[in-house]
Amino acid sequence: MNPQSCVNIQKEWDIVGARQLGRDIAKKIGFGTVDQARIATAISELARNIYLYAENGQICFEVIDNINHKGISMVAIDNGPGITDVSKVMEDGYSTSGGLGAGLPGVKRLMDEFDLQSEVGKGTRIKAVKWVR
Amino acid sequence: MDNMIKVDAATYKDLMKHYIETQDEQSLYGVEQVSKAFIKNNILPEEIVNLHIQALAELYPDMLEDFQHSMDFLLEAMIAYGMAHQEYQTLREKQNALKSEISVAASMQKTLLGTKKPTIEGLDIGVISVPAHQMNGDYHHFVKGKDGSLGIAVADVIGKGIPAALCMSMIKYAMDSYPEESMTPKAILKNLNRVVERNVDPSMFITMFYAQYIPASNILQYSSAGHEPGFYYNASTDSFTEIESKGLVLGVSPATEYNQYELKVNQGDMVILLTDGVTECRDGERFIETDEILDVIKLYSHLPSQEMVTQVYKHFEKLQDFELRDDFTLLILKREV
């Protein structure tokens, strides 16, 4: 297991910090420029969600390195209000996207794997993984 | 897809190199083709910028570092465009799926609401019904009684599209359940009124004109539930009159009774039934006048009924720049000479 690195998200500035850390890790693992930019954008989306809707949370990165695969895993955890209708937030054109293709469906597209768990009143946990091609 | 990028990447680089050297139009035409291939293969803008960066680096290994950074900056700026593009793509696929679902529904409606134009000796019948969108909120129906009489219903749901179409299926099945011969127009409307009042949302109204033609006596009996009045053409005076008919729209009040009227149809006379999609045709922003409709009908009155309705429809379709605002139904009965 690799050591985890986490960034707390409270202020908008923390979004930049999370991007920076995530991009550095992605670069080290060997992602190309395009994928680095996509990973940073995915981090932005997840961090913004925490900043806007949960106020407090963190994003943790982990390097995955096994025989077949090399990649980056990111987990965004918050103790916010949770998501009432998950299928709705995963729908294109809904809420945060505003036609920009952003929001959680955007994250899902930018990354290779995506998993979401949310409990109303307790919080949300989103895990996303991208593999080096 | 990766292979595709590689092929086009090589072309892109060659074209760019050639263009930098010559600035000729041919290279620009070439890149237009490459660009189209990219779009076809869902290549995102950031990937194209990346391609450009790689091509530059190969052509100019000593490229200024500041310039390189600026290109990376451009790549970052493209990411959001790529995301938006992918979302549009998905939404477009969804839209196509919806469209094809609606077209299946529309053809199902056609089958469900289908009615066969009957053949009655001495009577020439023409009918056309065209929806403004895919689903039709107008409805017409023929019932040929065992006694030789012909029942004709023309109806219009206030509203268009899918809700209107669903509503019409209900009307049709209610009508199918009536024992045909025993029912007079006023009794049919009274019955349907109850069905609509009980089953349809109060915000939805249906108008209907129901007529029964008795070939033996050439009498047309009819009742109307708030429907757009039709016209009677009197051959002996060569003039049109509006068919008088009063009655409340279906579904408003449960205990409505309907009046029944009678009309004698002589040789060469015509009965014209329609929906407001005909009378509310527009010429630009202006609603057309009744006389304009009658003039057009008259213009084609020498033709068999079916050709008449088709020509009249074509006339108004053209007048409205081939864009119907409402469902259009026109039915003409002509007593042959």
C-alpha cells in the first residue's frame, strides 16, 4: 500500500491546493499532459462540490501500482447534507452542470472508474480512478 | 480510435509543416478534412491542442520554453470545452432515442385510431388529417351502420402532442363500445361527454362534431359539442353557409344534453367538416378569413373529394411555409350528381 495524501477542503483556495497535489502525483505516475489536465479538472469538480454543498470535507489521493495497472485513485469525503436523488445528479444537464458538462457526470467521463455513496444527513463519499494508458 | 488519432496526427503534422512553408490554401483545405474526421471520431478539443503541441515540438525541437508553456495553458483552457462537448453528445443521443420512441408511439396511434373510409353509393368522401407534430390531437372516425347509414365523427382535443393523442384513444374506444345502429348523434355526444367528464383531467377539453348520413333519404343528422362549425355547400344557389350547431364542449358538465339538427343534402351539395387547425391557419401573423378557406375549397370543387381535401391542404401548408401550428383535419362529403 502506498501512503495516502489528503487535502482538506474548506475554502475556495483549497481547491487549488487539491488540484496541485493531484496533478503532481499524476505527473509522477506518468500520465500525459492531457490526462493530467483531466485529472486536475475532476479534482476541481469534486472539491467544488464539497466547498459549495458540504462546507467541509477532504480529498485523498492514492497511487495504484500493481502488475497490470498503474493509476491514481481519488476519494472525496464530506459530512454534508448528502444527495437525495443520486440518479438525478448523475443525469446530464442537471443542476451544477448548467450545460457545461461539468458536475458529477463530468467527473465520471474524465475518469475511468467512478463510485458514489451518499446518505442523506450524513454525507457523501465519491471514489474515482484513472489508469495510465 | 487511438490508431485513428495516430494516422490523423501524422497528416496534421505534415499539413502544418507544409502550411508554415507555403501558406497555401490546399493545406487549409486538408486540415478541414482532418478536423471533420476528428469530430466524427469524437476527438476532443484538448486532444487536438495536444496534437498541435506534439507536432510543434517535433518540428521545432528548440522551441522557446515560454511558448511551450503557453500551449500547455491553452490545453488546460480546452478541457472544459471538451466536457461540454461530451455532454451535448450524450444529450443528443438521448434526444434521438426520445424521437424514435415518439415515432413508434405515433405509428401505434395511427394503427389504434385508424378508420377506413367507407364506400357509399352516391356519396363521394374525402378526408385528410395531418398532425402539427408527430402525434395527432385531431380525430375522425367512420362507422357504417347495418341499416346503410354512415356515422362520422370529427374531434379535436384542446392541446397538441402526446397528451392530446392519448386522450383520443380513449374517445375511440368509448365510441367502439356503443351499439352502432341505435345511437343518434345527440345520444353519442351525451354518452361521450360523461366518459370525458369522468376520465379526463379538467384542464383538457374535447370538441366533437358527430353526424349521421342516411343515404335512403339523403338526410344528414348532426350534433356538435363546441366543435368548429362546418360548412354546407348548396349547389342550386352555388353558395356556402355555416352549419348551425350549438353545444357544450365535452367534459365540462356531467349532465349536458345536446341538440340535434338536420340537413337535406341534394345532388351536387357538399358538407365540409373540419377542425380549428384549418380555420386558424395563418398567413404570416394574420389569421386567415373564413372566405379564404371557402374560396380555396371552391377552386378545387370540380375534383373528386379526396383530391379536393389534398389540394386544399397543400394550399394552406404552403401558405404557412410548410409548418403547421395545429393539427389539420378536413373532411368533405359530396353527393354525386
